[in-house]
Amino acid sequence: MTRAWTTSLFMAAGCLAPAVAFAHSDVDSIAENALKQPAQIVDCTLENGDAAQCASYTLKFVPDDLNIGPFCPATLDDVGGIWNWDGQDAGLYRIDGDYLKMLSGLGYTFYDEDGVVNVFDIRVEGPEAEHECIAGSLDERSEMSITTLIPIAPVLADQPTSLGTVAKVGIALDGVPIFADAPSVLETGHMPALDTCGGHVDPGGWYHWHATATDIDMVFDTDGVDASCANVPQDQTAQFAYAFDGFAMFGSREADGSEPVGLDQCGGHIGTTPGSTEEVYHYHAGESFPNLPTCLMGVVAQDNFATTSEQGIGSAGGPGGGGQGGPDFAGVAQALGVDLADLEAALQAEGGREADLAKVAARLNVTLDDLQAAMPRRP
């Protein structure tokens, strides 16, 4: 999609480009109980090189009063969170004994002979079995934080940016980061279980969403999954987040409860939103998992996500380093001829800062020698 095509779409809808600037008009929209310090408006540079202003949010690793979990069940008799299985008999499942036995019949056995589920904490250890359920623990040190940038006046990109595995999607209004699909069990052998609100813990020790949490019960109804999100109020019409391009993300329904029409390939369109009569571009959640935009129509800010954690996405030593002197993983991806999102997903799945590079190379279908030559030297 070209900029000219997108601009003509906006004009045809009676919404000229300047109106789009109001898509992120409230810098104070992120919940206070998620912030380490008050939000700020700062100068930033977009990925197309344009100078801009961004809302800067310094986030806690988990907002105050947000309950999370459960993730992995302890035994086959217990019930954990959810997982979107993409192998044979693909679909969204509740992680329980029936689901795990089904996986075992397909060659992925996540439990021992006593029915105890194999689980490891990705923040502090690695897997010991071929197939284990990942249940990361929070890093609860008070000084830990995440810093993000959201453009105040969204700018349309020349073409949409696809959102691959663990790609950065946005920031929920509750202050929880949002990422695209988690790594597949088919590729890693391990299952980074989500709770029933669609979130889990990064190897760096912070919680994030892989779904539109405020409208995930719609997904369970659509997919016939016996689950519900008890930790987040459900509202199909409410705003859930701001995408990293600055455009707002809403649930699967319009303010009047009707289904949105004219959605583009990213899941967005131009129209009014709850509490406003102004027509702006915004995204809607889908009705099946993952109920997130599949691409971004706008331009994101450079260095828009960084954490103080020692590993994981956005850390100085992990995939997606925040640009604060961290490894140049974009350069690594370019040198290898692979997609940056695929590189970040492979590194995260194989241990983050301590990733097994041989396994990363196998996932990316590159040689270990080429990967080692391209990677920054570890401290």
C-alpha cells in the first residue's frame, strides 16, 4: 500500500490528514499505577527520519493491582492458561490434561510418567527436557522499568509494516506492553504459556500482552474455548491501547455495538470512536486469536522500547535492544538476510542473552559460523 493510496483513502472518507494528528491527543492516557514517573512529551525521531514529538512512558514491570496467571498447570489434573497451537488440530486451547495429552499424541510430551508437567522459569533457568512449559517469573526489583515512545501525531507509512513473531505492537492503556504472536512450539519445542487474559512474562521479568485483553472473552466465545479473563474488565467497544505508530486500538465492536466495516489489511479504518464525533484512523480487535492488528499503518519512533532488565526484548544485551548502546540486532538481521522480528523471536525462544546460538541458527536456517560472525561480542 503506497502513501498516495492511503492518503486518498483518508480523503475519500472525509478525513484529511491533519485530523489524524488527534489520534493520540491525551499524553496522560496510560494508567498512573503503571508508571514509574509522570508521562512526558519529548522530541523523537521517526523511523523514516522525520523529527517528531512523542509521548514517553516509563513503565513498571507490572502495573500495581494487576493480577496475572495462571500459566502452566502443575500436573495433568490442573488447569493453566491458554495456548494457540499451530500444528495438527490447530486452534486455541485451554492448557489442561486433555490438551497436553493431545500434544503428546502428536509427539510433544510436556509431562513425565507421573503426570507432572515439565515447567521452567525462563528468567532464571533454561529447559531440562525436550518439551517444557515456560512460566517466567517477574523481576520485582523496584528500580526495574520499561521506557517507551508513542508518536503524538501519527504519520502514515509508505506501506504497512507487518507484525511477525513477538513484534512490538503497542502499549495498553493499563500500561502493559503488547507484542504479536509468541514463538511457536513447532519451532522451539517449548510452550510460553499465556494466562486467560492473553499475557505472560518476558525473559527479562516483565509482563506483556499477546492479545487484546479487554476483548478476549469474545475470542473464547468464537473459538469455543472454556475460559474467561477474570483479571481485566471486558468491554468490546472500549479503547484498549495505542499502537506504536500512535493510532488507537479498540475492541471488536463500534461504540453502538455494531461490527466495524471497511477494515483494511491491518484491521483498521476511519471513523468516530467512543466519546468523539471526529473521524480518525484506528484499529479494531479481531474475533479470533490473536485479536490484534496484523500490521501497522503508521511510522513508529526510533528506539521506542527499552528495559533495564538484563535479558529479553528491549534489554541492552537481548533482542530488540533499546538503542541505548545495546547490540545492533537490526544490523545482525541485515547481515544474515533474515527478518529482524524472526531474529528477535529466535533469540528470545532460545534463552535471550544466553541464547544457544546453534539452536538460533537452526531456527533461522543460517549457518552457525555466519550467525557468530554477525552477532555482537558478548560481554
